[in-house]
Amino acid sequence: MNPFITNQLMETRNSLLAEIELLNTTQFNGKHEANSWSIAQVCHHLVLVEESSIKAVAWGLKQGNAQKTERKNVQHIADRSNKIIAPKIVEPAEDLFTVQQIMDLLNVSRKKLITFLDTIEDKSILSEKSVKHPALGELPLDQWIEQIYLHEQRHIEQIKEIKGALESTSNTL
């Protein structure tokens, strides 16, 4: 894999873990609005997206569009001003989670991703095949991998906003 992408995956995940590791269960599962996600749910969503991305890339390697697909500006996925509705398959559970449970799930999904990527002998095929992405349309497989850390960056910003909203709510009580 491209060392830049690998580094971005690692740095972004470390930033995510730093945002959540010191939260208590109430902060982690608290919602600042009734119809919003908790920080735990945002993190569960990230696990589901990572796992779904692995499946999409694996499927794409076997059966994806073999015609060269136009590269997209995947950077805009990190822009939170552009609202994206999560497909049902990556909607988080309503369950209460502990920080440790989510950290374990995040670690498992990342290990699966790295292990999967290590099995791809010819990485150049990732830029030659594509699969439809729910928000970005037909997307080269290497950009599917790139969007994982960009999507995570998007949600790190959301987590910071949730933490701020919960903190201001608790200060007014």
C-alpha cells in the first residue's frame, strides 16, 4: 500500500483513540440531541464502514468494473458541511458501549484491513478496478481505502462537537 495512505490510516486512528480513551460511559453514550448519535455510535459506525469497505474492495478485486474509472476528489468526504446520510448497512447499533469495547472493535477492524491489504500482491490493480460507493459513485478501489481515513477524520470532528455540546449541557445543569 502507498506509505502515505498507511501513515494516514495510522495517524487518524491514533487521533480517534485519543479523543475517546478518557471518556466515561455517560460521556461516551450520551446524546446531545434526541435524534443524534452518541460518540459510541459514531465509533461503531466507523467500525462498520471499515468492515464494509474491506468487503467492497474484496468484491471489486474479484468482480469490479475493470474499466479505468475517473478518480474522484475523495477529500471532500471529510467536509462536514456536506451532509451525508449513512446507508442502513453502516448505521450504528442503539446499544450502550464501553470505551474499551469500541476500542477493541476498532482494533479488530483495522487489523482486518491491514491483513487484507497485505494479501494483495499487485497493488496497482487497486487503481484499475472500481466499485460503486454509496456517497461518491463509481470509485477506484485504492480510493475506497483512502476514503476510510478521510471518513474517520470527518467523524473525529463530529466527536469533538459532541463532546463540546455535552460539556456545555452539563455546565448548564
